[in-house]
Amino acid sequence: MIQINNLSFSYSKNNVFRNLSLSLSKGNIYGLLGQNGVGKTTLLKLLSGLLRSEEESCMVNGYHPYKRQPEFLKDVYYLPEEPACPHGTVARYAKNNGSFYPSFDKDLFYEFLERFEVQPEKRFRDLSAGQQKKAYVSYALALNTKILLLDEPSNGMDIPSKTVLRSIVAGQINEERFIIISTHQVRDLENLIDPIIILDRKDVLLHASIEEIAQKVCFINAATKQDDALYSEEIPIGYSLVKANTTGIDTKVNLETLFNAVLMHKEWFKEHFNTTIL
């Protein structure tokens, strides 16, 4: 369980969060979306204890992250977008560091490497950026921590590898674990992340499940623009529209157009969605 209450944070004079509140529960793969600079990475670092928060404003599984207590650290792992390249081989890295996490599964780690086609005896410095990312993701998922924080995990991966990533992550979620994925690549993870959190500067614009989004908003294609659309985007066959779902139709959620609609109609979405749901 993650409970954030009126969290404020700033870098010098740059305010990132002001009275941010969120409640996140286990058993979910959260998608953390937002424009550059809204604080997605900052939030992950606050949750992992790499940045300082006030105890009363941020609790993770009953611990204040910034205290960095051993019982907290063994069950939380944060994978940054661009980890520092370690010395030695992929296998050596996992052996040296996996022992700090009681639930690390070495066999699972090697299974993930095989699915990603990464050779464990290769040195990190001899791998491409995409291969390195796949090695880091394999390690992070094999740690089996209760809380896993992934910052742009699909960046640098080719299309087949992104398919493998979705499959592996989907297979690792359970009722005792939750994963938060910060991403700009919404199409890469569209069928994986649920619920969705969209951050604005200092605020939460949307915090809702895919089911709730589909109940309140519909996604349709039309030959022409429609005046009542919250968002319209020209496509080869006409327009892709996001509209208020006033008739109860069931449509597939398009996260990319949803994101654009939210940015254009912030107050509408804040009014129509409960941003504090679990």
C-alpha cells in the first residue's frame, strides 16, 4: 500500500509537487503518465527513498521511504531510465546484487534473459543500449520485490522485445505485489497498465481504472469532426475522437488520445473522475 497525503516537493525554487495525494494498492500495474517535467521520475525517487519526503506525507508498505530501513529496502526496487553501466558481466551483476533481496529468483532471471535473447556471460559494456535495458529489466523483475518502480522500461527496445516485456511483466503481477511504470511510450504498454495516473504540474489530472475510463469516455472514429468531442485527431479514414460516454457504449480505451484529451480538458476530467480511487 502506498499512501501519499498532501505531498510537496521542490528542487530549489522549482516546485514539482504541491499537496499531491494518491492512494495505490497492491495487485495492480499502474501506468504513470505525464508530459516532460511534471515529476514522474521525482515521484518514483520519493517512493523509493532516494529523495526526501516528510513522513506524514508519504508512506510505502507502512514505512517512510527516506529512512531507508532494511525491511523496506528488501521489498522495493527502483529501476531508473538510464542506469549506470556496471563493470563485469550480466551474470556477475545479478550474483553480486541479488543477494540483497531475499526473494531474488536466479532461475527466473536466466529465463527472462533467454526470452530477451541476452547472453548472461556478456559484459555490460559490450552490450547495446537496448540489450543493457533488457538485462536490467530481467534483473528487476526477478528480484520479486513487492513494489517495483520502472522508469521508461521500454525505451531502447525494439518491437519484438517490447512484446516480450509486456508478456513478462503481465506474468509477474499478483495480489501481493504492485508495479508502477512511468512511461512516455503509451502505445508500448497500452494493454498492460491499469489503473492510469496522469500527472500535471503539481497536480493529478486523472487516476482511474481502464474500466472506469471506458464507462465515462468513449473512443470512436468518424468521417468528420464533431463539435462535442473532447479531442479529435485526424487519421487516414477521418478523425479519431474522444467523447463523453453519454450513451453507455463500450469502446476500447486509446491511451494516447486519452492523454491528449486530458491535457486539453483538465477541469472536465478532474470533475468527472475521482482522482483518489484505489
